[in-house]
Amino acid sequence: MLKVVWIPAVAAAPDTDAYRQAVDTLTASFHDDSATAYFPRDPDVAPSGIDDFRHVVEMWLAARNVPTAPAKLMVHGFDFDPRHTGDPQYDPFTGVYGYPVGDGPDPRLSWLPLVEEYDPATRRLQETAIAFAWVSTGSMAEYATAGWSESYEYACVDLVGLAAKALAGLLDVLATARASVDVLAHSLGTRLFTQAIRLRANDAPLNNVILLDGAEFSVDAAAVFKGRTFSVVNVTNEVDAVLAAGGEQLGDPSRIPGTIASCCLGRFGLGTGDSWKDTGGYPKNWADIALDRRDVQAWFKANGGYTLTPTSSDNVHPLAHMNHWACYTEPGNRAWLTDLLWKPAMNGAAFAANTSLPKGVLGPTQPIFAGVGVPATTPMTMAARLAYQRGSGAGVG
């Protein structure tokens, strides 16, 4: 596994000198080799260390067991911090990126079996996956220094925006190496991936993308994915309580809960095809697949024998009752995800073209996201953020 770890330099509001002068890091590690690229926050200063970083990535690409298959890029969501090495509460390499052996995570909590990096049944180990680990939370001191009242705001606005530059840089390196890449992203990781794509005009090296219970906002996704050529399977779940109570209530305080701008991709998708008719057309290789739709469950049962479910059957995840992790912890869903990642005929383009597959979400009145645009009201200065925390900003109350 290629480990790629992004670390922010400091926490601060974007209008402060500390923020503008900071340099964030992105480190690639494979076996005993590692290299760090540096990403200045000053837009006039170019990243450095890219050549050494690229060398480690290319070493890993050359060492893969399945060199003709797309590399599997994994992007986790909120509340991870790889600075806490070995801490099961924060370090993704002890959880979603952990090898399920010995003191490692339960196999159903790890993504490594899904990307076939490791098979718990046969103990087969192979090089297939790139694990993008990023600081997606912050201490009270960190988010308060940035002008926020809680860590999800800090992660959703500041950390995502900064980490997206590094993820875009990684994609550029992979494109230069002529690699083909599939993506598995969950929750706030879908926002990170979307914002990285927003920074890139080129779709290379992307092949097949799977977005799980996305905490990205639907209007943002509609603005970014229009006209993109790679395939996307966007897995939605109406009974995801984390998105309903968190993703659509927190994050960007200028987005009033219950409005179109606050709708999350993991509950609402991109809207209906009709809602795109005046905007150039729904992305042709995109499919919203709703785990909570019984007709979708029946279709995949009849077409592949998959048992899909939107809800958790046990407490393998400590917050399982909120159904935000069932998409990858439930055995039936895991079998389906593995095939989405490894069977070429199972992708967004194929699903989009299949007229018998029910697509979209169940909501009787789907909002229109296409052409709405991304709100420009997100508070980005310290004064504006403090005003929002005091309740004087629009959207608060």
C-alpha cells in the first residue's frame, strides 16, 4: 500500500498572516522510501518537492501485483488525524486503512479487503491501494484559532479546501505517470474529492469513482461534475442520520438548514435528469444508486445476487445505529462494493445507460441543483466567522 499523508501547518483564519505564510505537507511512503511535497498557502508560490514525491509514487506503481488494473485510491471522511500515529480513535491506518490481522480492525471496518489489498480469508497480500490520509478534524484550540465554534466547520471549509490542493497534486502526479485510478471516498472524503476535481481541468487519471454517503453538498457537486468524463457511482441513503443531523446542519454556517444549498450528495444525489435540461445535460456517466430503495435492492438481487441494505444489522461500528457506515460495513454491501471496484462492467457509465435499473432518490419533490451554483457567503475572514458564531451572520438562528 502506498501511504500518502496530508498534514496542515497551522490553524488560522484565511485573512491572517499565519494562514497565508503557512506551508502544508504531503508525504508519500512505500516500504522504507518516503518523500514530502510542500504546498504553500500563498497562491503565488508553487509547490516544491514534487519530483522526489513523484519518484516514490512511481516506485509503488512499478511494484504493484496487478499492474494492468487501475490503482485504488481511498479517501476517508471526517474525524481522522494521522498525526496520532497508532491511535485507534484517530489514525486511519488503524481503522479503514488498517490490515485486519492481529490487533488490527474488524475486517468489516477495513477497506483493504474491498480494494483487494488484503484478503482475510486467504491472507493474500498485494499492492493495489493508495491510502490518502488527511487531518479531517481539529482540537478546540485549532478550530477556535481558525474562528469556528466546532471541528466540523473547520474540517468542512478550511481543511477540505487545503487538502484538496494536495489531492489534486497527487492526481497530477498519477496522471503524469500514465496511471489509471479508481476512487473510493466516504462522507466528507467525497467533498474533498469533489473540491480536488474542481481544481483540475483534466480528468486523467480517473477511471471509476465510488462516492459513499457523501457529505459534499449537491449544488457543489452539480457545479463540479458537469461535463466530466469518468464514471461515478454515487451511493445514497435517505436514512443516514449523520448526514441528516450533521452534514446538512453543520459544516458551512451560511447554508441555512433545509435549503437547497445545504442538501448533501449522500441523501439527495444530483437531482433528476429533467432538472438538468437547461444546463447542458445530466452527467452521462453518473448514476445515483439509493441503498434505501426497495426496487433498487430487488434489481441488484436479480442482477448479481447482491443483498443491499441501508441499515446496520449489528454494532460492528460503535455508531452503527446512525447508518452512516452501513454502506461499507454490511456484508452484502461489501460484496457489491468489491465488484464495483473490480468488475469493469459495473460502473457509473454502465448503470446510467441501463434503463431497467431504478436510479435516483425517493424524494417526491427533488430539488434542482444544476445551475444553482456554489454559495459565495461562506465566512472566510476572522471577523465574519466570529459574527456567525455570535449569530449575527445570515443563515444563523
